[in-house]
Amino acid sequence: MIIPAALEFVPQLVLISAGFDAHRDDPLGHCLLEAGSFAQMACHVRDMAAKVGAPVGAVLEGGYQTAALTESLMATITALAGVGTAESMAPDPFVTSRVAAHVGHYWTL
């Protein structure tokens, strides 16, 4: 849902606030992401930026479990460097409608 909005916006620069506290092993985030999850997000951002010809930058923001932070950061950098393929999955109707409610009035989705 976010990628179509970003493509319509046509950014001239894509900046990633790279926080990894959503990793399943992080003591603060209480989320279930893994290093591969961050790599997948990076692949999608990389491909979107390539479609609009925008450079990508990233700033390390957070992550409080050293091994998880290291693994996730390396997975993200590797993906941004061109390794891996952005994989799609069927949208969750509940999540899609919530996202559309927040960003849908700014862009055609």
C-alpha cells in the first residue's frame, strides 16, 4: 500500500530511519520481525527508489539487542546493495483498509 503512494509522490531522495527495535529478540519493541523482514523492506524501498531514480540513504536509529541489531543491519545493507528480490504477499484487508484511511486521501491508491 505504501509503495504505490511513494511511486505517485515521486521522491527525489529516499531516507530510511533504520531502527531495528522491532526485531523479535529486541527487549523494547515487543514485535516479531526477523533480519529477513528488514531485508525484505529494504528490497522494496530499493526497488521503489530505482523506479523513480532517487538515491537512498539510511541513518541507524535503534535496536537494543546487539546480535539482532548486527544481523538486521547487515541484512538491510546487503539488500540495499542489490542482493535479494522484493517478494509480495497477499494484502491483509484489515491492515490495508487502516493504511488507506491514513494515506489514501493524499494519493490515489
